[in-house]
Amino acid sequence: MESPLSDVKVLDLSRLLPGPYATLVLASLGARVDKVEDPTSGDFVRNLPPLVDGRSVLFESLNRGKRSVALDLKSPAGNSAFRRLVRGYDLLIEGFRPGVMERLGLSYSALRGENPRLIYCSISGYGQTGPDRLKPGHDLNYLARAGVLGYGGEPNGPPAMPGVQLADIGSALSALVGLLSALHQRNRSGSGCYLDIALSEAALAFLYPQLSARLAAGPAGRRLSRGADPLNGGSANYNIYRTADGRYLSVGALEPKFFIELCTRLGRPGLVEVSDGSAEREEQVRQELAATFATKSLSQWVAHFAGSECCVEPVYEGDEVLSDPQLRARDLFREVPAGSAQMRLPFALTRFLTDPAPGLGEHSAEILAEAGFTQDEIRKLV
């Protein structure tokens, strides 16, 4: 079966995580992704530890299946060459601070003249407009500003540090939705468009259910509360419990039928009647469940709940997820010719990428030749 994006060409000027993850998905869907890098340094992630044989494993994982062309966009020759390249591409993704591409003369309005069908996507911290458009930041800052960071943790305690980059991946997914939608629209209109993706707004999407309900309730509604709402620690039937060996179980028995089975299997059926949703009763049930779960080890509880429908799962630590039988059965991890194991992306129609991440400027001559540059022009640029 032909890859769905095999006829799509992407110019990727992005660095770090959001843009490269988005273009990794595009490459896994069959798109030709050409990474444009500065000749002197390239993507910062190239040198980010951990390193294996001198190569960053993060860079390798994010840039498999892509090509690299090295161009100095600040030089007249490199800038002019880039403008020529743009004519043959469908998508452009950049992640510079707002204003950088304008100063280089490579804004959407400037490049639209070179390629009216170009779909141009900018990914930035706070978006291209507004008073904070030029503020620097990273994932943790965007989660803080979006209210996501302040929503997790124990009541009256500090916010919980997330273990993953939610804003980074969220903005990549937002960019992908926009890019694929824009491609569909272009098939009808014939024209490209501009996409303005903000990491802070992508982070906000993770609070969509809670904030939507809060807005609908109006001024008299209950404020969002850290560790006290039903899905962030306030409910006994949706919580995390410590086991006798210092491990943890996740309990997600939200529906009555699941909670009834949970309490029955624990030999505590009376807790079903105690749990009425009030803060006092939920805390009482939570403490009762905590005391019960503290009596056995994690492996004992996993065996105890085997075959049940209690919505109880072990909290994996470290590399344990790599051995999960369900993920293995779904072919999430595979050895590939390009090197060590690779993780499949969780999108329909994506494929494992067998080509390794490119060296800095490895494909410069090849990419420029495909764009119609003469050998003499290529020698001056490479």
C-alpha cells in the first residue's frame, strides 16, 4: 500500500522537539522531509546527551528518514538558494522566535510569491501576536501559563512536575492537524496558507474539558482545584495507591460497575456506599483503600486483579514499559536496519523508518540538484 503522503515535500527549519516530532510523523506517513540546517552548528539536538558512538540518540529518534541540507540563510547566496528551494515544496515548518523569518526576508508573505501553494507553519512559545510573543520559554513555562502545571499535585502542596513534555508534543500534534487540514483545503482551493501554532495554547488544550465546564458554570461556579477535583486526585476511585513494596497502582474505577467490582475483590463492598462524592467521604474511602493496597506487593496485586474489570493497572517504572506484552503484541518496538530498536508512532498508516538520521548537510548536493541548481552553483553553496 502506497504511503498516504508520498507525494508531499516538506522543508523543515525547526529544531529541538516540537517541529522535528511533527515532521517525523510526516516522514512516517511517506512525506519527503528535507531538514534545513545552519552549516556551522545544525540542530542543537545533534549534540544533546545521551550520545552513542558520538551521535545523540534523541536526534536519531526524531530525524530518521529525513535528509539534511546545510544553508546559511543569513548570507545572500544561502538566502537566495532557499527561496529557490521553496518553489518545489508543499509544506514549510519553522520554530524560530517571531520576527526571525521576517528579518531574513523569508516570511510567509515573502515566500508566497515564490510558491502560492506553500503551506507555511510557524511554531512558537506564545504565538506570533500578543504582548508575550517574543518571550523565551520552555515546556514547563508553557504548562505553567496554561494552568496545566498548577492543576496537578496534592491539595495544598506544590504543583507536580510532569515527567514528559506535554506542550512540545501537544504543539506538534496541533501543527499536524493544521498541516493535514491545510493540504486537504489546498486540494480544493489551489492556494496555500499560514499556520500560527503556540506551545502555550497547545498546552491549554489538555485542560479543555475542565476549563470548558468552568466557563459554562460562570462566576458562581467552583474554581479548578489542585488535587481536589474528580480526575486529578479528589476521587478515591480514580487515584494512585502505594503497595507494600513501595510500588504504585493506578486505579481508574470511575463507573459504578467498576468500583463495585473493585471493592468486592478487595473484600470491602461497604466502601461503595461510603463514597458519595463529598470531599470528606472521598478522603475516608481513599485512606481505606490506601491501607488495603499497602498490605501486598505490586506483583501480588497484579495477580489478584488478573482477569477482572476493575480498571487497575501497575505503574511502570524505568524500562518496564518496553517489555509490556500488549505493546509487544501491537508491534510498538522493532529492530530496524538503521540501528537499534525503533518505536512505532501511534498513528494509522505510519511506517517504521529504516534510514538513519542524516549527517549535517549530508544531502545538500542531492537536494539542490533536484531543485535545478547547476553543479557550479552547488559547489559554491556546499
